[in-house]
Amino acid sequence: MTAASKPAVGMVNLVVMQ
């Protein structure tokens, strides 16, 4: 994963958690 993708992944993680 690239550093630029990190923030996007975090957002996806929040959605997946819900």
C-alpha cells in the first residue's frame, strides 16, 4: 500500500466497521 492510499484505506476501514 502506498502512503497516499493510507488515508483512503482508513476511510474504508471505518465503513467496513459499520
